Amino acid sequence: MNINTVTQYYQMKQIYDLAIKSGNLGIFYYNVERYGKSLFIANDIYANLIGLEPNELGLFKLEDFEESIITVEEDVTGKNDTKRMLGLLMEGRVDGTTDNILKVRNRKTKEELYLLSSSKIQSRFEDGSMREFGGFVIDVTTRIESEINKVVYAYTDDLTGLPNKRRLLKDMRERTSGIGIYMDLDNFKKVNDKYGHNNGDRVLKLFSAALQNVCSEFEHAYPYRLHGDEFFVFVESFDVSVV
């Protein structure tokens, strides 16, 4: 390797390192042949995002990473079962690049973060299982929390905080059995007419809070506000034979 090649190499490495740092990219790399399945290499950015400490050889434990993983909310687009994906990667059952959202609790600060993780198998053993794979993670907490807030707003009644009709329609597509209870407040219009809409809103809030408290006493009972003084409770897996 001549002096020009060496110079170009270090110049490219500096550019590469700068790109990683400026992009706040956490880099990770697994080499089963060299380190086994339980250890991996990562840069400082990755370690700091998750709160990992290296062992005496400068390697990180897979079990420490797995212990930091917490459940991602159902409405987060791009989420995957991270532990399952790791298993598929180790078995070599993933082709191409995988991108998914994972949620971690930093082992040091206890802060909860959403990370976009992108990984790819670099080489395989003869049986197809993974020899090497690597990738990067980016902190996307602000973006994901913003999206979650939008989803929560779209499915929540502004006045009472109960799930709204849109949420009910979404939930009904996912639930297979149960019983629905429809209710409204008798003569509620008279409350608004006599005491004003502000007091009418207070009545709706009080009723909603009471309804939510009652539903919380039962397993799989879900209250909704449909419109005005109309409410709905769905009791999942309710046995109609007892009625």
C-alpha cells in the first residue's frame, strides 16, 4: 500500500466517522464465528443510546440489549418483535435489509427511547445461518411520540377523554366476540337549556369518569363516547347465556 493509498484511506475514514457522529448513528456488528451469538461490537453512540457497558474485551452482551427492550405501542408504524427478528437473523432466515422500530429503556438513565433499526446479514455459513450481520440505529423518539400523539388525538374524545366512535369502529374489526351496551342520558338537552352548555359539559365529564371507573372494575370492559350524550360499552368475550 503506497503513501497516497494510505492517505486516501485515512481521509475516507475521517469522512466516514464524521458522517456517523453528525448523524448520531449507533453502529452494531455481530460475528458469530469470532464472538459467538451472545456478544457483539458497537460504537459509543449505540452504547450510550441503550446504556450498555462493554466487557473487558470491549464487547457488549446480547442479553443486556434484550433486557433493555420494552413493548412498542400497537399503533406505531414499522414496529416488529425485536427479539424475534434477532432470532430470524441469527438463523439466516432474513433476506435483504430489515427496518423496524424498537423501544428501549436506557439501562443507566431509565429514559424510554424509540430507535429506528436497520440491519443486514453480511455473510452466512454453509447451512445458511448467519455468520456476520450489522447495521445501525437512529434515535427517532421525537418523531414517534409526535405520531403517537396524533393517533391518540384522532381516537380520543376531546371533552371526556374516552375513546371515540372512530376508535370503536377500529376496535370492532379486531374483536371477535362480546356484547355491546348502548346508553344515553335521558333529558340531557334540558340540562343544557336550563343550566348552559358549560354545566352540560361538566355532567358529561362526570358521567364519563364514573363510567370509566365502573368499567375498570371488570376485565375487558371498554367504554366509548359516541356523540353528544350517547355512550357505548363493549364487554369482550361476554357469555350471553348468563343473561
